[in-house]
Amino acid sequence: MRRRKFIALSVGAAVSWPLAARAQAPAPLPQVGVATAMPLYVGWYDLLPDVSLNFQLNRWACYGGPDWLADVRPVLGSLNTYDSWRDTFVQLGETAFVKGRKLHAALHFRCAEFFMLESDPRKEPLRKRLTDLFIETSAVPPSARSEVAFDGLRLPAWSFPAPRPSGTMVIFGGFDSYIEEFFPIFATIQQKGFSVIAFEGPGQGAVIEEQKAPMIPEWHRPVAAMLDAFNLNDVTLIGISLGGCLAIRTAAHEPRVRRVVAFDVLSDFFECMMKAAPGAGASIIHGLLATGADVILDRLIGRFSRGNPVAEWGIAQACHVFGSKRPSQAFRAAQTYHTRDVSSNVRQDALLLAGSQDHYVPLPQLWDQMHLLSNARSVTARVFSREEQAQAHCQVGNMPLAIDTICDWARRTS
């Protein structure tokens, strides 16, 4: 087949969404897999000055809409410490649950649980409760879930078949998500005519929390297990957040992946972590790792994180996901999550999504990834703007636009 390469870069496309949140009106969904297509709301809100906390609120406003935001706005002034954040959202969740607003309860609980450290005794019971609520409110039948054997583990997989599908999309998350929280996205994709297989691999969701299996960079191996289990040979692979890195790594090894989507692009996870380091912090960390001064690095990280709750959570989460006992070990593990060593082996069609104001992933990683995909059949890049309310990481604020972009591209490249 003649090699073709097409690069489409769009910054601030013609579609402009209103500032007030509104729902993507769902069409009736067949009674298979996901039985209820919940709306995805459009709207970006500047609620808190802290960019990380503000992102988390917008992340769940996509699902909860105006009614969920009505719960949150009166308590914004009390969200000044991580302890108050956790306590406030637990209480909001209990109040919503008593009132029968189970989806909003799940979103409040997720806000609280997200910043709970592994040592917090509330974390695991709350995780199980909120994931059950996501399943219940999506009306997903038990038959949609299965477990796929992989390296002595049981990987949870959810199957959402579409009638007369245009294709199959295999989807997974990244560094800090639960697969159940993406059910509204899967329902929307299914509604658009694509079957979905969604799963959690090592280091993710129930696999890390219940089976204590850390993440691995050889992500093509769990993907291969999924493709074998569901007898799939021609799929669109979608990785969300850190999954954008894992998806590219997988495509380099797995020919049954015919199209690959980085949602969003992420070519170097360690660089993303270093973006949060203050001042000369990144250079110091690089130097200490290069010289093997792990003991000094662990001491410095300990001092820094004690006065910085965001850093404390991020380092604790990295240790948890990578199965590391010390920050220096987590940093070394993070250094293996990049696409430099495999991108030239990707020969599929590739779609790279990026937010113009992504506070996690530096935008230059988009250009880096485009350059690295030197042998891909085609490369399509899409930068989403603030005017579209999709400028943030993974297009939080306008997920319907991102989903439309992915589905339209998958049809064109099939």
C-alpha cells in the first residue's frame, strides 16, 4: 500500500460553544452494553485560583452539569486545604445520596476520594461505593463486565457493542482514573455507532487497588490479551491522559491496532512531572537521578512535599501506581514512560489531541510526537482552544467536541 501522510492542525476551529453549560442531546441507545446515555455537559468554569483544583471541579462538571455545580458553588470558600476539600465533598456526597441524586453523589465522592492518600482508611470503601454508583446510574448490565487473564491478574473489561458497528474502539485510562467514570463517554461513542471495549490494566483502577499490580510500560501486552479475549483484529486504540503515551507504545508493537488515538498526546511522562517542579527543581532532580544520589533526592522531596499538598498527592500517587517505596524509585519508573524509543515503529493512522492550555502536558509534546511518528501511515493533530472551552487536559469542558473529532477521524481512516 502506498504510504500517505497527512497532518491537519486546527487551533480554535469554527465551532464555538456558549459559556453556559448545556447537554449533548443523546439519541435513544440500544439495550446492549450501556443502557443509558447520560448527557455530557459543555462549559468551562473559573471557580478556584488553583489550576489543579479548578481542573478537578471542571472534570466532574462535565458529567454533573448545573445541578452538581449548584452544590459546589456555596462551598468554594471552604476548599482552602486538602483536608477541608476531602471532608466537604464527602459531606456533599452523603447529602446528595440521601436525596436520591446518585450520580451527583458519585461525583462528589470521586472529588473527595481523588485526593485521599492510600493510607486514608476512607479511600478504599469510598472507591467501591462511587464506582458502584457510576455503574448503577449508567444502568450498565452485569453481563457487560468480564475479566481477562493476564500475567496471573484479572483485568476488568467492559463490552459495549453497537448494532451494525462502524468499528471497534479499545479504550483505557492513565495515571489516576477509574474505568467506570468514563461510562458517559463510552455511551456517547456507542451511540455514534462504534462498539467499545474498555479495560483497566496493571497500575490502574481495580487492578492496582485490589490486586496491587503496578503499571508496566510494555502496554502492548495487556492490550494483546484484550484483543485475544474478544477476538479482535482491526481496532481503533484510544488512550486517555497517560494512556496517550501507552497507546503509542502499544501501536508500535501490535499490528491488530489499525488506528491509534492519543487523548491527549503525552510523549514524555517524566517531563510532565517535572513541569510541576518549582524554580530550578527539575534540573536538580535530573542531576540527582543522573548521579545516583537517590538518598539526597528522597530527603529533598520529603521536605518539599510536606508544605505542598499537590506535590504530596502526586508523589504518593506515583509511588502507588508504579509500586515504588521511595520518590526516587517513582521518578526512575516515570522516566520509562515515553515514546521516543518506539514511535518510529508506528505504521498506523495516528490522531493526536492536545489542549492549548493543558496544565499537565506541555504543548510542545504535540510537536515532538508528530516528529517522532516518522513512519506512520498518517498523522492528524488537533489543538483545542479556550474559545471552544476544550483547552484543558483531555478536553475537559467540551468532551462532546473531542468525541466527535475522534469518531469522525476513525470513519475517515477506516
